[in-house]
Amino acid sequence: MKIEENSFYHVFNRGNNKSLIFYEESNYKYFLNQFQKYVLPYVDVYAYCLMPNHFHFFIQIRDKVNFEKGIKNFFISYSKSINKSYNRVGSLFQGRYKAKVINSESYYTRIITYIHQNPIKAGLASRMQDYKYSSYNSFVLDKPTLVSKKKVLEWFKDLAGFIADHQ
């Protein structure tokens, strides 16, 4: 997939053979920390969800060259850490990450809602606010976040629209 600067993407991947990529809570935190270190300087993040065997990000690329270097280093760093920590070898992820272009504002809100509803559909939580590894609570709670909260809430018109669309 050819990445374009200033374009919006749904970035996702899953574990090799649909295996786990997160084994315990510290893995989720480490994954997000490594993402912040290697990728966040070159993108705006609008939503994310980390599931036990896959992940989703909705991002806009601001710096193509550094994003491509950063995301490569991010996946290498995370994979090496997991392999070392859990005495495993081989590929953690099922091939290269996927990046689907999202090119309409109406699709922005649909992809954000889809990403946040993943844990509910998978039976990991009964309410989106109960799942710790997604960006949903970044919007409904007043706490520091890596997502571009203001822009997302504008797409949904406001917080009430955001919450209503997620029901």
C-alpha cells in the first residue's frame, strides 16, 4: 500500500496465525508507549483499540518518510520485546500491517465507532467505557490522551453526538 502524506488511514494487524500479541496488561501499556515513541510524532491519532490478538488505529499521516521509518521500528521493537519476554521466536504479526484509506468525513465517524465497538462485539466488555485498551474513554473522561480529541468531537458535532453514535 502506498502511503500518502495528510491522508487518513485505518491501520490494523493481527497476531500470526491469529495468536495473541498481548499476553498481560503490561504488554498493552508497552505497545502504546512504543507507539508514542516511534509513530506519534508523525501522525495524528483519532481512535485506537488494542485487542488480545489484533489492533486498530485510525490516524492521519503528517510526515510520510518518518512515519514509515517509525512504524517499522515500532513493530520491530515490540516484537523483539515480546519474543524475548515470552521465550518465543518468529514473527509476532501476520505479515506487514494493513493501511486502508479513509477518505470521507462520514466514514471517519463510522470507523471510529467500529474501532471502539470491537471489544463489545468480541465479548470482552459489556460497555465500551469498561474496556481499558481503547481510546473511547479518552473522549468521555477528562484526562490526558494521545488522540486528537477536539477534531474527533467536531466530526460527531459534540460529545453528546459522539456518545449517541456509539450506542
